[in-house]
Amino acid sequence: MHEVDCGFFIPVIQWENFVPRDVGFFAPYLFVNNSWAMATGREVHGFRKDVALSFSAQDVNDYDNWSHKAADLTHIDAWAMETKSAASRLQPHRLVEIVAPANAAEGNTPANAFLELVLAIMGSLGPLGGPLSNLPPPPNAASWLNVIAQMIIDKFTTTDAQGQPAVRLPIVFLRQFCDPASSTQADVQAVVQADMVVPISSVGATFPGGGYQVKFFHKDSHPIAAELGLDAVENSQLTVNADLEFQLLQAT
């Protein structure tokens, strides 16, 4: 099934007896462009998946002619309520907007796109860079960041259904359903994990640089910035246009 997704993926660590055992990405919000994708996400994984009204000035539903460029996705418009009250009605609202700098460039595509993508994410974390840069250079590697990035890739390397090299990315969902007898309570609630399998050969990435802004427009039905602890306007530390294929496996 073809779908367009805009969402938030927050890195998380699984701990067991004070020892980190696994890493994953928590997905609290995900907006899609068709009802089939929304229904399967809510009914199978039970997490908050909404149908968006618009993502772009381009027609992202014209699958044959749209170029499938992440840079075309500039906003999230969806049905939302400005305030919660007896008189409130769902109306089309802009929830998120991505503002590119005036001199935004396409960026270059590195030869090893997946390694460079992991390196870029690690480098954006900040605290790793200082201590590691003071160490003597490692043998047979460009830097200690490269060594750690390759260790991460090796840990999550697997094979896809065709037996080709792939990467396993654990996605974590909060599966919950409202209690029909009490609208403020959940009668089903669980944390579930579903692995995303990404063929390494399918990964492409360009790095257009910084200067991007993400703006959040508060609506009582979708308090995205407030729930995620973000400001109304956030400046990006890292911008990546990633192109990849993936399969989401059954939850565990």
C-alpha cells in the first residue's frame, strides 16, 4: 500500500536492570494521506494516526507523477478543534509548518548514504562530539563517531524477505483504546514494538544544511508542541532528505 506519512519519531532506550538493552523510536503522532493507512494503524497497532487534509502544494496523491521528494512536504493540515467545548466543531486547521531557509539547497548524496545518515544523527546530539574528538584517532577509521556508527549499523543489520542486507529499526507505539463506559479512561493500554525493516540498498539521503524552522499551531484537539515539550517555533539542528523503502513487521 502506498501512503504518505508525516510524523514524529523520538529516540528511546530500553533498560533492563539498569542496563540498556535496545534502542527504538517512539511514534506519538503520525499523519497519513489515506483512510486505509489510518485505519490499519489504529486497529492493528492502536496508536494515534490521523488523516491529513494536505501536506504540500504538490498533489501527493498523484502517485504516478509526484516525484516523492520529502522536501515537497511543507505542512500538515488536518481536521482539528481550536478549543474543547460543547460548541466546538471540527474544522480544517494547519497544525505544523516547515519553513525552509531562503537559500535552501538540495544537498549532496554521499556514497554510503546510510552510514552518513547515522553519523549525521549522532553528530547532532552534541555531547558525543567533544569527548570523542579528544581521543587519538582510531585505527582504520576516519573517526570514533564512524566506529560507533558502524557498531550501531552492525547491531541492527538483518536481512529482508528477499534475503538482502537490511536494517532493523524498532518502532514503539502506545496502543490504547478508550473505555466506552468512561471517555476519560482507557480500557486497553500497552506498549508494543513493531520492527521496521529497511533494505540498505534502498536508502538514499541528501543533507541540505540547517536553517529550517518547524512551527506548531496549538489546537486543543492536537496539542502537539505541548505534549512533546517543544516550543511553538523550533530551529532544526539537522536537516536530512531521506529516501527509503521499508516493511513494518508484526508487533511484539
